[in-house]
Amino acid sequence: MNKTAESMSLDTEIVEMLYSNNQRSLLAAVVVMIALIFLQSPLIKLNLLVAWIAAFLLAYGMRAFITLLFYRDHKRHHHIQKWLNRFRVNSGACGCVWGLAGILLFPVNNIPNQAFLIFALVGVAGAGIVVYSVDSFSCNLFIGGLLALMIPRFLIYGSQLSIALAILFIVYVIYVTIAGRGLATSLRENITLRIASNLDNKKVHQLAYYDFLTSLPNRRLLTDRLNQAFVRCARNRMYGAVLSLDLNNFKGLNDSKGHLAGDELLQQVARRLQNALRKNDTIARAGGDEFIAVLDDLGEGKEQATHAAQVAAEKLMQAFAQPFQLPNFKYRTQPSIGICLFYGNESNETEVLRCADIAMYQAKKSEKLNSVQLYDKALHPAIELRAALENDLAFALQANQFLLYYQLQVDQAQRPIGAEVLLRWQHPTLGFVPPSEFIPIAEESGLIVSIGGWVLKQACLQLKAWEHSPDTNPLTLSVNVSALQFSQPDFVETVTNILQESGCNPSYLRLELTESLIVKNIDDVIDKIKVLKTLGITFSLDDFGIGQSSLSVLKRLPLDELKIDKSFIDDILHNNCDKFIVQTIINMGNNLGHHVIAEGVELKQQKSLLQKLGCNAYQGYLFCKPLPLQEFSAKLQNIYIHI
């Protein structure tokens, strides 16, 4: 935690607390003052009364004045020490006024009035200790001024009773001061803990909603801002736009100058993009060198909105007009920008972002580099291809077009410990369709439920088959479960039936859940996990670290494994931010009692670094690429031969 920030916050809270009590303390002081004047005036000379009243009004009038100035100062937290010093000086003055009352209002020959005077000062002293104890310096000045002036008068000119009362007063002040100090210490500790908690919550919020490198909104916050823009545009009956921006030849900069130069460029780009947009617009980092801008209220007509979006895109282009000052050299770059208009609640977040991406890639492919491209369905055959895939996908399962591939998982000695089952689609005319293309379609169409059930059933049958071989008997098999599949009301029943039908040992089955799944309905997720764990099934959180789940959610989940996302492994050798995140995930997993595995390990150096960081399980091309069952079995045999 930042100690300076914590100390400043503590001082600010204390000063606010001191000044907030002034109204009540002023009222109490006036009441005591009136009572003293009323009872002592017959016994005290008029000039002495007037002198004390003048001193009282001066000290407490100054307190009222500085309190007024304090609350009028809207930037007081920037110079809180000045206001604390003013309060301390005034506290000493107020204490001296009450001590002066012990001198000027002391009736020499009247014991009852002497007793009343000291009881009044006892009350003032006790209240002052309670009010000022949170700042010991103010408390000492107040009590010190009071005691230094009034005690000598009582001891020298008082009666035996008043002397005894003065001694008891001193004992009382010492006792209340000690008690007040203890209370103040406890109060300061509570304030400190609350401030620390608030600072930690701010850090968690920053990590959850903002990009680690650029401090721009991340995809999670972008989603929220985009949905807000949909609502505003619908309410105002106006168009909005999403702009997808990607830097050209960013990889070349990373390869030639290193990742530190690339990170510095991204930070400078983020600042320029923020300055180029309106205050109510959003610019977010989608990942890598891609940025997303959300603009709303661009106009009631499509033509007007298109013009406004293009003007905004040109402003973003102008942000790249001047070279970027990177360490030891200047660098020029330009982006390609894709624009997709939307109109209120008729829009779909996923579709709008996808269309903006398509337009951006079209801009990259255009003859004019660094261009701005407006999304137009007629210009994008990919739209038709996607529609065809969605149609063909509906028949792929019954046509037996799906294949299962297996990717090995190993321990630090590179001994097999399990495998992840991966789905492949062998299209009759297109050949192998990448999972990145058909899985999103399956999820959006709902086909992922039936496809996921088929994958789970095949995996369980394979686990049963592996029981008969000593090479495969100890291996766990990880199966990805989609959010839609897991959220089905009968998911637990479906899994239970598949286990019974296959006859496999559930303890070797590991279900991989995504972070996006667990944040949607955490209580339902926990209930289902607990039921399935009673059967022996273990659970892994897939692609961990992409910023979806909070620590408060994570600690509630009865997980067995965290899987570090490949995006952090890719640059772990060159990017200290990725290294820090990976180390944090490993430590977090160890502290929560979770097994931690890194996916996407392709280099020996990555594996060595991960091992040093405490990660003892790996998956990636370094050990084995995804293979069909026969080739995977042959790979296993070859590994065991050489162990």
C-alpha cells in the first residue's frame, strides 16, 4: 500500500473530524460561558468580567471564522496541514481563555462559587479532551493552557476545599487524558484500517475495470459504457458509433526495439487518443495494439451521424501526426480505423464490435494504408461466410463432423499428468474450421449446449478406455464447459447421467470454466460446483487473469486449479507487467490451495521462468501440440519410453 497516500488520507479525516465538531463545541462553550457570567457576576468586578468576555469572544469568534473559511475552501485537502496548524493554535487560545476564567472569575471569599467555577472547568476540560484527543497536539495545547493559568490561582488563593478540588481536577484531567488517548488511538487505527480498505478497493476496481498498462478502460468497462451509449441513443433517438483502431506494424516495433518501446508507445497513444475525443466519449484498450472508441449522440440522421463519426476518426488520425518520442529515438506510426454505426437499443454489443473490427481489417487491407473504413455489409463476404457456417453448424453434430484432439499437460519434469480435450470441426467443403470461428457461432445460436454435451460424453468414454492402460490410467482429462451449457437447469443431472453411462472414474474428469461464466450468477455456479464435486469431479478456472473475476468472487469458488491465460505467457520473457501478473496468479493460487497450470508454453525459456516463479504444471506446443487420439497415444508411448 502507498504509505504516503494512507498518511495524507488519515490527516484529512482527522482534520475534517476536528472541524466538524466545532459547531457543537462552540454551542457548549457559549452555554458554559453564560452560566459562569450569570453566577459569578455578583462577586466579580465588572472590568474583570468584561475582560474575560472579550477574550472569550475573540478566541471562539476566531474559531467560528476559521471554520467558515475551512468549509469554503473546496481544495482544502491539498493543504490540510495548514488547516490543522490553525486549529491547533486556536485550541491553545481557547484553553488559555478557560484558564483565564480560573483567574478573573475566581471569587476569593465564596467557597460555593469557587466550587462551581472548578466544576465548570472540569466539564470544559473533559469535553475538550474527548473532542481534541484524536489530535494529541491540539489536546495538549488546550489542556495545557487551561491548567497553566487556573491551577496556580486555586492553589495560592483558594480555600482548603478549592485546593482539594484543584488537586482532584488535576487527577481527573490526567485520568481522562490517558483514557482519551486510548480512545483516540483506537479511533485512529479504525480510520487507518478503513482508509487502507478503501485504497485496496480502489486498486481492485482499477485492476478489474482498467487496462494495466495504459489505465484506459478495459473490455469489461467498455462493455458497460457501450450498453450505456445504446440506452442514451435510444432515449435521444440518435445514432452512435464504435471505432475500432489498430496500429500498423506494431509487431515490427516490438521485434526491432523490444517490448519496453512498444509499451511506451501504447501509453503515449492512449494519452493522445483521450485528448482527441470529447469528454463524454470512451476510448478503451481492447488488447495488444487495438483500441476501441464509443461515440454517442452523433445525430438524428444516418448521414449526419456518418459525417460526425468520420470527423471523429480524422481527429484520431491527427493525433498521430507528430512523431512519438520513445527512449533514444523518435517513432512514427499511423492507425487503421473501422467505423460501425448503431442506433439505440436496436444494436447488439457483440455484433457492433465485430462489425467495427471487420471494417478495421478492411481498412488495413485497403490500398491506402492508414485509412478509415465505414462498415458496409455489401463489402464484407465474411458476413455471408459466417451465416453459412451458422447454418452448417446446426447439422455438423448429427453428420459426425466433429473430432476430438488432445493436448498433453505435464509437470515440471515433463511427465504426463493429463490432457485437455479440444474440439475440431471437419467441414465437408471448407476443411478444418478454426474453433475461434465456429465456437462463438455455436454459443450465440445455443448449439453449444448439445455440442458441449457430446464432447463431455466422448471425454468420459475416453477416460473409461484409459483405465485399462498403465500409461493413461493416471491422467486427468480437462473439458471446457461454456457459460450457456453450465447455466442450463439440468446441467448437473446431465453430467451425472453421462458419468453413470460411461462408467468412468469422476476424479479424473476436470471441468474448465471461464471467468465470464462465474461472474454472471455466482451463487448458482457455486451450488452446481459443490454438487458435482461430491461426485469426485474437479474444477479449473480457464484463461485466468483476463480481468473478469474479482478476488471476492474467486475466494468463494471451490476450485481445484487456475489456468494462466496464454496471453500472459506469450510475452513473459520480455514484458515485466506480464511477469508480475503471472507471479501474482501463482502466489494467489498457492495461497488459495489451488493447483496452477500455464497454457500456451512454447519456449524452453518460458518453461524455465515459470518454474522459477513457482508454476509446476504446463501445457503448450513445447511439449505437445493438439493431436487426434491415435497420434496422442503414440506420443504418450514415446514419452514413457524416454522417461
